[in-house]
Amino acid sequence: MKELQARIKQDGQVLGKDVLKVDSFLNHQIDPLLMQRMGEEFYQHFREFPITKILTVESSGIAPAVMTGLAFQKPVVFARKHKSLTLKDDLYVADVYSFTKKTANKISVSRKFLSATDHVLIVDDFLANGQAVAGLTDIIKQADAHLEGIGIVIEKTFQKGRQLIDRQHIPIFSLARIKAFENGQVVFEEE
Ligand code: G4P
């Protein structure tokens, strides 16, 4: 997505050798019009798939996922990282290890919102090591639902998430694919 690449070039900050800070439009402040166009891109790509639900994980996946749900006119479910007071039992629970933050999290989804009749599109903000996607995939399996595809806003192709997904032959579509950070600059696959 050219517009997203341009925005990353303009506003993204490279931190160290493998982290891109994009908190001015995606991870903290959110650009709703850009999110809406991203939702439309995911819709155009996956529109022939029989999607019944969009699944993401809080917090930064929610904005692009909601816009994708809007385009599909389907509900959006986000996995929670902390149990809420109203979410006690009847949960699907999976482990997610963050290599970036060096923390282990449990994510959970209420059984009410995912079932064997669902055809799910996962949407997330970053694909790095693929642990968030692996946790969501585990939850979809527990629900006996069908995983139709994965939509990613920013993929870092030099980390191992893509390999994990390709091994399972799941359709994946990323709006921006970064192959390297060189001298503090972003290099895209498509350049
Ligand atoms: P993974 O999910 O692909 O395995 O990623 P990893 O463990 O490496 O990263 C964990 C968290 O860091 C995830 O957010 C992921 O979105 C985020 N992340 C990974 N690479 C980058 C990056 O280059 N830039 C930024 N800004 N974030 C990155 P999270 O813990 O779920 O946080 P949030 O959704 O609550 O913001």
C-alpha cells in the first residue's frame, strides 16, 4: 500500500536494529482515515473469502481490525491480555510470548464470540516473530473455527513470523513489507 509506505517513511522512527516506532498514526495516536483505507485494502484482498468474523488482539490491532470489520460488515473480536471482571470462565486461552518485550502473556477470548461456524480473518498491526498470530491461531483451533486468512499492517520480513505462517499454508496479506532497516532508514520489499 503506497500510502502506508509513504507514511512510514515520513513519520516512522527506526529504533535499534529491528523496531519501527509508528506511534503517530498506529500505536498511540491513530489516523482514522488511514485506518479506514487499510480496512478497505484488507476487504478488497479477502472479499471472496467467506469471512464471518475479524479477530485481533488488544490494543494496537483493534483500530485496523474495526475498520476491516466495517468494510466486511462483520463483527470484530479482540483477544484480551488481561482477564476482566466480567470475563471469568468460558474462555479460550492461549500463551503469547513477546520477543520484543521479553514478556509472556496469556490472551483470552470468550467462548460466546467464537464458534465452529466461524470463518475468521486475523488482522494485526505488526508481524514480527509471529507469536501473536500463533496465539490467535491456537484460539481459533480451540473454537473449531476456520482460519481463512491473515491481514497484517506492517510485516518485518527479516523476522521469523512469515515463515511460521507460510509453513501452515495460511493466506497472508501485508500492507507494508519491510525487508531491512539500513542506517536508520526503512527499506521495503517492493522497492
Ligand atoms: P509477534 O507478535 O510478531 O511475535 O511480535 P513480537 O513478540 O516480536 O512483538 C510483541 C509486541 O511488539 C506486539 O505488540 C507487536 O505488535 C509489537 N511489535 C513487534 N515489532 C514491532 C515494531 O517494529 N514496532 C512496534 N511499534 N511494535 C512492534 P503488543 O505487545 O501486542 O502491543 P500492543 O498491541 O498492545 O501495542
